[in-house]
Amino acid sequence: MKHVVMFSGGISSWAAAKRVVERYEPSDTVLVFADTKMEDEDLYRFLNEASVNTGGELVRLKDGRTPWEVFFDKRFLGNTRVDPCSRILKRELIRSWLDQTYQPNECIIYLGMDWTEEHRFIRAQRYWEPYQVEAPLIDPPMDKIQQLEWLASEGILPPRLYEMGFPHNNCGGFCIKAGHAQFKLLLETMPDRYAYHEAQEQKIREFLDKDVAILRDRTGGKLRPLTMKEFRERVIADKCDTLDLFEWGGCACFTP
């Protein structure tokens, strides 16, 4: 039996893999990483060190496109409800590899979801059927602080995005499912990276000739698109009372 861990390059997937190799042989553990080609450069350093630390076999997959290239190809800008980037560059890519590599009775899939994400885990189980899916961090429960402490005890530096305050280590701090709080952090910590995504959003608005945006404006009791340009201008003008800075959103690449 093979034990296949969805290895995103984040702290939770590492902790899940560690729990797996504590129960089973590292030689029977496979760590699957799907590269969006838009990752933070430090993710690759962590990916290599974390995989060596677990002892599992690291499998790298890539579609070859970035999320923005997928949006242009599909003529659709991803948002909090519809994520063609995660679907194509993560879920479908890994599912295709999985179906070609193992029969459902030949492996168990492991996800790095913790006890606060049990609702997402239930949805993920349905997506990955008929494969058996487990979440080692749900029982016994382990949160991010405990995971980071465990990582430190192993002598591995955490991905730098965590040190900068980001809740996850995917897509270089950018995510279509992120909230106002994360976009403000991206603007303040990596303004050049924010500027790139702002320019891409403007390009696809022109390409589609539609008033679309990743973010939403909820002021005045009416929901409308909020462009990254307008969001940036509000932050600079200190109009943060018009933003929801408690909203972080969430990365859910392995959950449809």
C-alpha cells in the first residue's frame, strides 16, 4: 500500500507527511507537489528540505501554465466561488496522475487539513472518491502553532511567507480566494508582486471587456467588483474603514 500525501509546500502538508511516516515506512510514502509556476522562491527551498526530512519520494507535477494564463485561456477570472486555477493546475492534474499511477485499492491519500477545516475535508473526500482519503492533523488535532514548533525542533526554517504574516505558502502570497486582509499584507510586504497581479487583473478586464475583479466591495450594503487598483488606492488613502481587514479568506486547492 502506498501513502500519497498532497504536498503543497506549506507547513500543514509537511506535518501531515510526518505523521504518515511515523505510522508507515517512508519508502511507501509519496509526496505529490503540483507547481503553479507562481510560487514564492522560498517555497522550493522548503519543499526540498521538507521532503528530505520526511524521507518520502517527492513527485513534481506541472501543467506548464500559471493561474493567470489559465484565466486568459478559459476567458474567466477566478474568484472566491470558482477557481479554474486550482481545478486545472492542482486537482485535475493530480487526479490524472493518480488515476494513471494507482488503483483505488493500492493507495491512501492524505491531506494537510487540520481540525478547524473538517468541513472542507468532508467535501474533499467526495471529490477524491473512490480513493480513501485521510487527514492526519484532524485526529489527534494539531494547529499551525504546534506544526511550526515541530518544524523548528527538526531544524528546518519555515517558509518565509509565514514569517511575513501570510496564512499559507501558496502562489507567492496571492490567491483568488484570499480576503482583503491578505491583499493588504501582499501590498505592504511585496508591492512589486502586488503590482504584477494588479496589472494582470487590468489586462483580463480589458481582454474580456467586463467589469470583473478578484475582490468585492461590500460598502453601502451592495456587493460589487473591487479592483486591485481601487483596493490599493483605498489603502494608500487610509480609507481602510471601507475594507474588511478581518477577512483573510482561505486557500482550498484540494477542495472543489
